[in-house]
Amino acid sequence: MFDWNWAFTWEILPRLIHATGNTLIAAGAGYAIALVLGLILALAQRSQYRALTFLVREFVEFIRSTPLLLQIFFVFYVGPQFGIRLSPWASGMIAIGLHYSCYLSEVYRGGIESVPRGQWEAATALNMTMLQTYRRVVIPQAIPSALAGMGNYLVGIFKDTPMLSVIGVAELIHTANAIGSENYRFLEPYTMVGLIFLAISLPAAGLIRVFESYVRRKLGM
């Protein structure tokens, strides 16, 4: 029987709002790591050194082919065996950042490969170094093409943050579990968590599409 307790809902709302802040911080930090590391991995896959290209591609495929949950466990529980002791927060953000950097590297790579060959040849004719070519010519043209994929993975990271609850990060699911265990009521906290995710994910996806359209319009694409 449906038994919603509004008084209980208002009582737990402040804790869920605080947990929402933690979730957004975790998602933002993980995404920042993924953005930077993803670009490095994408450029490494285009290296003139075949051994480096091979190793990076295999690493990317390995990370993409294994579950994020396993990687979170590996960083947090296996790391200490190698002398790497990290807090749950640091472990979670590193694992998320590493996992999604491999996906973003493919998004970057697609954007880079979409740049017309003539642009590369023009940079070479101007005697630009490879670093200058990427920084001044290729990447500014590649990013707009990659915006859609980058935005999708931002929303994806936000929705994957509940996995951090398994190592004790006080995000939304972890907090909802704690509230349910304390009060023996799970309907309200879990429903509220679902609504919070929905209330953030849908507008975020819409704003990303608007931003993508704005950038393309400004660049005449």
C-alpha cells in the first residue's frame, strides 16, 4: 500500500540536498580529470611513436571494457597493497576520471579526425610545429565537433556517481541508504533521490544542447 510520509520527507530533505552538493562535486571533479586526461590520451594515440600509440590504445580499450565499479574497488582497495592509500573521495574521483577519460579520448579523436586535411597541410606550409598545429589550428576546430559527446558523458558521470557509495562516499545513494536504515523507511529517500537526479539531468542535457548550438552558430558551423 502506498504510504507517503510528507513530514518525514521534509525532515530528510536537508540531508539529501547536502548529499546532492557532494554528488555534484564528485561529478565535476571526475569530469575535469576526464577532460584533461582524455585529451592527453587522444593525442598520444596519434603519436609518431608506434609503441606508445599501441600501448595507449590497448589501455583505453582495457578501461572501456571493464566495469567502472571494478575500477573503483581496484583504486581504493588494491592501491594500498602498492603503497597508494587514498581517501574514498580521492579514489572515487580518480576512478571516475580515469574511466571516462578513455571514453572522452575517443570523442576527442573523432573531433580531431574531422578537421580537414587541408588545415594540417596549411599549418605545415606555415612551418608550425606539431604543438602549435594542435593548439592553434586543430583543437579549436575539433572541440565544437566533439561537444555533443562531451556533454553526454558529463551527464553520464553524474548518473554514475552512486557507484561511489560502495566505498563510503556520502553522495545521494549512500545518504538515502543511511536514512532508510536509520528509519526503516526507504520509499521517501529513494524516490527523492530519483527525482533529484531527474531534476538535474534533464535540464543539464538541454543546456548542453543549447550551448552546443550557440558555439556552432558563433563559429559559423
